[in-house]
Amino acid sequence: MQNFEGQKVVISGASRGIGKAITLAFLEQGATVIGVYGGNTQAAELFLSECSAHTGRLELHQCDVADENQVTAFFTQLEEKYDSIDVLINNAGVRRDKLLALMDQKSWQQVIDVNLTGTFNMCRSAVLLMMKEKYGRIVNITSPVATLGFAGQTNYGASKAGQIGLTRSLCKETAKKKITINCVSPGFIDTELIDDLSPEQLKAYKKSVPMKRFGTVSEVASAVLYLASKEAGYITGAVLDVNGGL
């Protein structure tokens, strides 16, 4: 396992699902985690209470990653306290599934704003801090939808494909500063994000996975930790699939 003792890690969407598992994995490896959550204060408070063993190394901040001003204010506060950060995990994301012909502008824009513009906002502020230390690791959580496509997810697929494009361009801008930018692409993972799928959809999706099961959040977290480690210093612009063979 990688050792993140003394490292400062920022994680968006940190209090639930995959983000929660990633947060716990970093805490267990000695990191200080500054987590960001959107609007679910109850889930954030519950998560903090569950992490009493890591008191002093976990803090959670409410911040809309799609809002440039909120992200700027968050990183200003972060720099005042910690000076710099070592790792950024862009995990915040939303789905608003609907066939394109029936999709309203709000459903399109909200997904693009959170998933893609949110990644841009967080990366821009994080890179400026990382450049001070000439070191950094950024991992963007994307999706197989970016390349495979799924009916009803044109907005989600576009946002996730955009994350990959952003990653592969940004990595060329930061390589000389020893800042790597990569993606982890989880397939069907057993979280609340798929709770709105019907039993028929769940059965069909599970059947489409060669391994015939959904993944676990801990399997995704392990992939993220590797790409965020010092050992992964020669990997940048990559997409690591965690999808059971989709």
C-alpha cells in the first residue's frame, strides 16, 4: 500500500459513495483530507461522526464546485491554512438521465456544470497551489459512458468525455512541474448513484459486465490511491478502467 503520511488531499463529493470510500482510504494511509460536499449537510455531519478515529486529519467544507466564486474562496481559505496541497480527487458528479429529445436545458446544463465545469474549477485552483511545490497528483473520476455511450445519458456522457479531454490536455501543461493528471473510470459500482435504476435495468446492466457483478467502492478507491501515489510518477494522461471488463 502507498503511504500518504503528511500529505494534504482535497476530495470533492467526499461524504458519500465512491468519494466516501476514497476519503477513508486516504485517511487510513495517513493523509490529511480536506473534503468538499455539495448540499447534503446531514450526510456530511454523519460521516464526520463516523470518522472520530481520524479526528484532526479530516475536515469537510460545503462548496458548489460548479460555482467559480465558491471554489476560489475555498482554495483561498485552504492556502491560508495549509499553504499547498499534494493531491486533488475530482469525484463530485450528478446524473439527470433523459432521452435527448425530451431533455430540458436545465438537465443538460446542471450535469455539464457540476461534472465538467466543476472539474475545471477545481483543477485550475489546485494546479496553481501544486506549482509552488513542483509536485502534485490529480485524479478525475470519469465513466465508461464517455466512450461507450448509454441511451438517456447524452448529458452525462458529454460531461465525462470532456473530463478525459481536459485530463489529456492539462497533463501536457503540468508535466514539467511533476504534476500528473489521470482519470479513474468506474463502471457499474454498487452505490446510491444507481439506486434509481429499475430491477430490469440493474439485471440487464449486470448481465452486460463480463465479470457478472457490480464493483465495490473499495476497488475504485484502490485504483485512485495508486494513481495519486509517488510510485505512479511516470503515469499521466491515462484512464484507468475499473469496470469488470466492459
